[in-house]
Amino acid sequence: MTAAAPDRSFRLFLAAAAALAGLFVGVLRTRPPAPVGADAPPTVFSAARALVDLQAVLGGDAPHPIGSAASKAVRERLAARLRSVGMDVEVQRDWVVVAGQRQAAWVENVVGRIPGARSDLPPVVIACHHDSVGAGPGAADDGIGMATAIEAVRALRASPQLAAPVHVLVTDGEEAGLLGAWAFVRRNPGPIAAIVNVEARGNSGPMLMFETAGASADLLSAWCAAAPRPVTGSLFDWAYRMLPNSTDVAVLRRLDVPILNFACIGRPQHYHTPRDTIAHIDPGTLQHAGESVLAAVRAAASAAGAPAAELRLVWHDVLGFAVPRWPVSWTLPLAAMLLAAHLAFAWRAVRSGVAFGVPSMLVAWLAGVAAAWGVSAALRASGVLDRAMPASPGWTAAALVGAAVWAATLVACAASRLLPKRLGGDAHAASAGPLVALFGVAVSALLPELAPLWLIASAALLACGVVPALRDVGGGFAAAAVFAPLAVFVADGFGVAGAAPGLPVAIPLLGVLATTAVLPLAGAAAAAGARGLAVAAASLCAAVAGAIGAAAVPTVTPELPGKLSFLYRADASDPHAHVMLLGHGEPIPESVLAKLETEPDLERVLPWTNLRAVAAEAPRADVPPPVLADLRKADLAGGRRVSFRLRSQRGAPDLVLAVEPTARVRRLVIGGVSQPPESWRDERIGILVRFHGIPDEGVSIEMDIADAAEVQAYVGDLTPGLPPGCREILEARPSTHVPAHQGDQTAAVRRLRL
């Protein structure tokens, strides 16, 4: 045995230990900071005080969607709480009509104000929303936003007065279609220095600053410098655009002011469900939200009135310690410089070996990505993963990462054995850095928003490669630590199974991150010769254990449940009632299908939707449909005019009107506001108007129709819960599933001729 053999074995051991340490540190840094107690100085944000505020505002665990009595109670308690911390509070009631979304509503935004030292400066706005979905109490979404705003104002009032005023905007109807934000924008509120929006798509984890809007480069830089633990990246904005979610910022960006958007995404299984309660909120998440928002507000207030730089930046934090950032135009040159430096150091170390090492490592990397994807596909095909976000994602993550490391290491070791003269010694180990740098160039050219993460990793690997003794150890630690946090966020945001409709990016991206993170380890394994196969064997064991664990543990539990809602549909023209089973993209349990004796064909859920679901016959209940009060018809030249008030007999705040696609509607007036009919037309449904927050007297509608004959229309209303007599239906839902989004509802439908 030569002296180099034990030396390389020891280097391999250190590289493996460093990679595991980097993985541990990277995942550890995704945890939020410890919460601060109620005895903290008043100038400091305290999660304990914020939770008390949240309990006072919510008053329990009842859902409070737009237009409900519970929503009114929450709004009143919120206004009182804002007044208690010294804000001048106004409730702005507006009738908002959004043609592009085919929605109209009465909304009530809550606006609080505290003055600044200078009255000539525009205000900084903290924005969130006070409504919840019908299924859950919204303690995180967006109780975290409300609690953050209240405690942040309390801290600001106890601190030296800021130069700029601070306003709090708590919108209504965000869950129904960002309706309160539309009302605020259309009020034309005047100059605003900046907006800091607070949201939640989970109830744990750090608060990510995931989106910017307007000329926000200066604000972003000031916040990065001031925040005690910034967690952010320009790539989050790209990932967010892949999701079907939106926040008020989608509308508020029309004000063309700097905006920073924050959200937590940990434990997404509770999102929009009855589990979204105060008891499930991680106090550390609330603490991180408050610290991040306070830093953003203070940074924005100090720069209020100064011209904003029209500069587009890219950025990414380094484990929450610092945030490297630069103009997007610098990205490709920086990537090219890093690649050139990597190649120079690698050439000095292994000469021509790098020319063979980089392609070989690329093949190893592709093998790792393919292995991760293959394991995921196998788990999905076998039924082990029947949803994107299982209750115990750690097992699946272990299977994916283990498979990636196994394949990449195996290919690298095999290449060294097949071409010992070309790939012997340290050729593979020295080629890991140049390959990551090459990825940085490709990403910089194609998707510069994603480039900072790769360039940061490339720079870290370059720094380690300068000293050969640190290359394996430092490189393994740096790569794992840099990429591990993003893998956690991808798993929380997209899921680990890649089974969610419209989200095919999750598994490829997880495979890319996992394999890139272990490239230095694969290179060290190849350099160790046959001993490197020990890494492949250990990784294979981890992959098998992860797959077995994923198969053994349930994908849903009562604490981390699946989603299943019931919609009771009563059609006035149908003597039978039906219940629709809505899985929200998840499979419906076989036990439910058996108990309810579902019909084999999928049915349209409601006449005004294109959504189809499994249906089962349900007991007929007395569910009176909406009525058309004060109906009037008058002949016009070339057509006729129809006017009426659409009113719910059941006091439902949500109503719908749909007019058949063939109807030639020339004029449409909704709630006294004239609207272009074509803006409300759906090609398959026709003219469609959804109303929210409608009072008992209903809403007025007037239409001019260019048809002599009557046209067919549907009206309907929706109320929470199922009617009496549906106990067996509700009992069919297992304890591992809960209603989600709008929850269980009763819809009364009526077909008529206009």
C-alpha cells in the first residue's frame, strides 16, 4: 500500500464529514430566531406581545371570510387594537368592481396612521389583510401580518420618531381576489414612500423576503444592511411566479412605489385549513417577521422623499448572515470571471486532467439528477407518494438526496477506473469547482435571477480551491451549506413529490440542488479510488432507507392532514341534491368513495365553473335559491333591457350570476357602475359575475340584450357548511382530512330565462 492511499482515504472521510456538516448548518439556518418574551423593552419587537394582540383580534378560531359576521367582528377588534397602540384609525368601505376577475364586492379596509417628524414626507405603509378563507381561522394567513403590524407600530411609538409617517393598511377580500387592494389603489391614496407587505403560506420557518416591486433597489439594499437576519433571494421571485398563489402586491404594484413582500412557507399542510390556528404558529416565525418588517420600515422611512434608483438587482443571502447583491448586468461578466479563475487554478493543479474531469463530472451530475427524478417517479408510480406535500417529507428527501449522491459518486468513481491516466489523482476533485462555475455562466445567461446562488457557491469553492488542502473539506462544506437552505424552501414551496398539478419544476430542481451540493464529495470519492465506493454504498443505503420510510409512514395524519371539502348542490330544477367531493388536487380517500356511493362520471361542480368533481347523491334539504327582486323588462331598439336586484333568501354574502355564452349583452351595469360586457365574458360560461359581501337587500344589475328571445341564465348563492341532514356525509371524511380553502359549502342554484 502506498502512502498516498491512507492520505486520500482520510481526505475522503473529511470531505464526507464536511458535506454532512454543511448540510446540517444549511438546514439549521432555515430555522427562525428564538422568540422574544413579553418583558422585552418596548422598542424591541416581541413575538409574545404580538401573539397576545393576535388572540385579541381573532377572538377564537372561527373563519372570517369577506362579508361574514365574523369578519365584521375581527375588523372591529383590529381597529380597536390599532387605536390602543396610538394609531388614528379609519375603516374605508368601498364598492369595488374588478372586470378582469369577474368579481364585485363591498370591502372594508382598515387604515391606521401615525405621524412622522416631517409632515411633508410620504408615508411608509405596512400592508396585510384581515379576511380569511372559509375553511380556516387565518391565524397565520394573515393573522401573522396583523400581529406583526400592531407590535411593529408599538415598537415604533416607543422609539425616536421616524422622519416619515407610518400607515397600516389591512385589506379586506384578499382571499376572494385581492379586492381590498383594488379598492385602495382606486382611491388614489397619494404619494407613498414604500410598502412592506406581510403574508403567509404556512405557519413556521423564516420570513422570506420573496418579491420586490417598483424602484426598490435602494430599499432592498438598506433593508439587507439593517435586517438582523435577512432571508431572501431574487430567485424566490422566479419560484413564486411558478405557484398559483398571489398576494395584494399583485395589485399594489400599480401604485409604482418600492415594495418588499414577506411571507413564511413552513408547514404548508396547515395553509387554508382549520389547522391554521394560533396554537400552530411558530413564535419564532412571528419574531422573524417583526424584526424583518421593522428593519424594512425604518430603512424606508429614512429614505422617504429621496429619488429612487431605477436599478435592477439580483441577490441572495448567505445563510442569513449577509446578502451579496449587484446589478443584473454584472451577472454574466462575474460568472465568466469566476469560471476563468476556476479553470486557471484547476489547470495549475491537474493540468490536462481538467479537460477530462469537467465533462466526466458533468456526466456524474446528470446521473445524480436523473437518479433523484427516477426515485421520485418510482415512489409516485407505486402510490407511496400520492401528494406533493406528505406529512413526513424527510423520508422522501433522504431518498432523493441519497439517490443523487449514489449515482453521482458511482459514475465519478467508474470514470476514474476506466480512464486512470486521464482522470487519475485529483482530476475529478479539481473539476467540481469549474463545473459549478460553468453552471453559473449558463444560469447567468438564461435566468439571471437564479444566478447569485450559483455564483456564491462558485466563489466559495474557488476560495477553497486556492489552498489544495482545503479543497475537499472546505468545498464539501460550502457547497452543501449554500444549497441546503434552498432545497428546504423548494420542498416547502413546491413539495417533495412533484405531484401537485402545474408544479413539475419541484423534482428536477431538488435533484439539481442535491447533486450540485455533493459535487465536491463525488470528486473526493473519485480521487480516493476504490475507497470512494464506500460513499456510494452509504448513499445507496440512505436512499433505500428513505424510500422504505416514505412507504411505511402515512402521507397524511390528523396533525398534518390531507384536504377534502364537500360542496352540497341544490338545483331548483332538479329533484335530487348532490354533494361534490373536492380534493383540491389531492386524491380522494377510497373509504370516502365507498361510503358515499359516488357516481362514476365526473360532474361540473356548478354551472358557472369549469371545475369537475366526483358527485354523490345527497338528502334533499330546504335550500331556497336566490331571487330576482324588482324584475323589470323593457323593449329597446334592436333588443331589450332587463333590470333586477339579485338577493339571497338565505342571507348568503356570496352570489353568482351567469348568462349563457350565446347572449349578446351590449350593456352591463353592476351595482350602479357601468361595465364593458366583454370584460365579464368567459368563452365557455358566458357573462359571469361573482359577488362578495353583499347585504341582505342584494345588488342591482341592469343589462341591455340584443336578442328578441329570452336567454338562459343561472343564479346561485353559497353559504358555509352543509345543511341539516348531511351528518353521514360529514362523518365519511376521515380524521386525517380536513376541509380546505373555502371549505364545506352549500350552493343553491336556479336556472331562469331573462
